[in-house]
Amino acid sequence: MPTGDVPGEADSVVPSAEGSAGPAADDGSSDEALDPFATFDRDALDQRALWYERWPAMTESRDEGGLDCAPADFRLGAALWEATLGDDRRIVGMLCQPGAYNFGFALFDVRRDGERWSWSPLELPRCADPPTVPQWDVVYLPTWDADAGTLHAFAKARGLGDCGQTETWALSDEGFCLSRCAIEHECRERLPPWEPLFVDPTCGGPPVLSP
């Protein structure tokens, strides 16, 4: 999977702990054109071209190993999801597959080293018994529990949320491990938690905020 440093170093946009980002100062650097966040505007209706230019795998087909994001519906105005893992680390999600009740995000691991922020796709083991190898894939309705150090996902099979798939990953020194997942095929007005497909009691522990 592609990795890269955000160009512009100190002039790059840094996602804030309050969940906001603003445009970097224009110093005339040509590198800004390569960095989607260098000119990021939350109120803009459509800036997907900049993001796709930097991460073309977002729009490649599944057969090509991409995420097959929906370019026609991609809107950055309300498409940024952030979780703060410490002063020097964030998880940033860009909306990939919007829908009526499901919102799928492409997640990135964003880390700071001095004045520079580096970005790489966040690869996670996915729901199976045993779990899949870590992979970069769409994560639906992500939430972050800072106290527990856990990332949660919920892919609904219908709007009520009484069927679908849930996943929980725990952050440890080795990265994210899959601690629990469940798949409910029958839509019978029974909300999660469901009978787990996989549980790893060794996955978890105190959150690691600054690995």
C-alpha cells in the first residue's frame, strides 16, 4: 500500500485535537499542489480531485486492489473523520462509500515526527475466524473509544441496524489487533451486541497513546 510524507512540512495542515483543520499558509511552495490538506476547506463541496491524485488506490477497482470509492458522491465538506491517539498520532478517515445509513471511510494512520506529518493507509485485520491478515479496506461508521483504546466499526445491513457486521480493534504496542467481531445475517429487530464470530481475550489492554 502507498505511504508518503505530507509535503510542506511545517506549513502542512495538521488535524487538530478538536477535530478541525484549516488551510496552510501560502508560501508559494509547489509541494502544496501534492498535498490535499494544504488547501483543505471543510466548506468546499468538492475537492476530491486533490485527494484522488495523492491516493489513486481509493478509486481503483477491487480487482485492482483498490477501495472503489464513489467519486460521484465524494464530498469533503462533511467527509472527514478524525480520532486523536495522542499528541503525535491521529487516525483520519476520508469518506469513501456514502449511503443512506452506512458511511464507509478510508482510514489513514497519521503520525508526527518533529514538524512533519506522515500518512499511510491504516491496515486492519478483518472479521473472520481466524481474522484476515491486516489490509486496507473500507471501515463503516467508525468510532474511537479513547479510554479503552479501541476502534469500532458497524456495517449495517439495513437502516434499523438489527443485522450486519460489527468489529472492534484494540491498540497495542504491535498496532491494532481484532479483539471481537460479529456477523448477524437475520434481521429480526435485535440490535448489537450479537453472538461473536471471533473473540481474542489477549487483544487489548491499556491504550497506547504515543507509540
